Amino acid sequence: MRRWGLLLGGLVGFGLVVVVGSVFRYQQRQVAVHAAFPAPDFTLRDLHGRVHRLADFRGKVVFLNVWATWCPPCRMEMPSMEQLHRRLQGKDFVMLAISEDEDGPAVVQRFIDELGLTFPVLMDPEGIVPGRYGVTGYPETFVIDRDGRVIQRFIGPENWNSEASFQYFARLLESGHGTSTKAAGESAATGG
């Protein structure tokens, strides 16, 4: 009887590994499929009620992060996003964090205050952005070039405070256009 329990436990564990691996492979394929496409426009309000339309940032490099306060990996990467934002502030760089929280602005504002975040946080209670961008989970980040094209997609948390990440965005800002579509793990956040 005990043997059967061990065998069954092993099969369940193996099945879990296969499922997790399949999800990871699917997400990586999604990255490849969705690079270099026109960034779908949207209009959302920030925590202060100001309206932000993506099209208004044409001509700038846009860092678009989709996240939620209840997502531990999202919470983990936010401080490094703040550091990148501060390093690139004043250049033709815009960082937008799109909150998918359904509990309202008060929950998000508390989180923003706790971490001392200074970049714009937009509320998306209807989930407009994930549907338009094909988001597969949180956090997910899209880099939009000056011409309004998504040129890079990052699935999962990244260390945005790395020198490699800073150099990636500095090159995009210097080039005038976003022609670089190198893989995320090779060039930007992971420092590889």
C-alpha cells in the first residue's frame, strides 16, 4: 500500500513539473510572438484623477508595467523600477505602472506611499490593458519605442536597477528610435 502512495505522489509531482514547464514555455513563446507590434492605445486615470493617454507619449520611450498590490513578484520589483525611474527622469523616458487592483485607489495609494514611488500609477479597474496587450500574468512589462511600437516584453519580475538595464534604456534614448529587440535576459534587466 505504501508503495502505491509513493508512486502516486511521484506521478503527481512529475505532473506538476510538466504543467509548470508548459506554462513557462507558453509564456516565452508569447514573448516572441508579441515583440515589435503597434502599442494599443488606452486612456486611464492616475491616483489623483488625471487622465493619461498612451498616444500622448509618442516620441518618448515608454516603460509600461502591468501589476497588482496582491502580487508578491510585483511588490518585489517595484523598488528597482523606482531607481530606474529616478536615473532616467528628465529624459524622453516615461514609466507608467498600470494597477490591476480591484479594491480601489486607496489600497494602491497606501502601497505607493509605503514604497515612496514617484512614477505615475494608473488605475485599470476594468482590465483594459491586459486584454489589449495579451498579458499572461503579473508583473509584465512592455517597452514602447518613440514610434509607438512594443519592442520588448518582460514576463515576471526584473532587477530594473542593474547597470545592464540602465544601459539598455540609455541606448534606446540615444538612438532616437527603438530598433533593438534583443532578448530580455541577454541585454536589459538581468545583466546578461
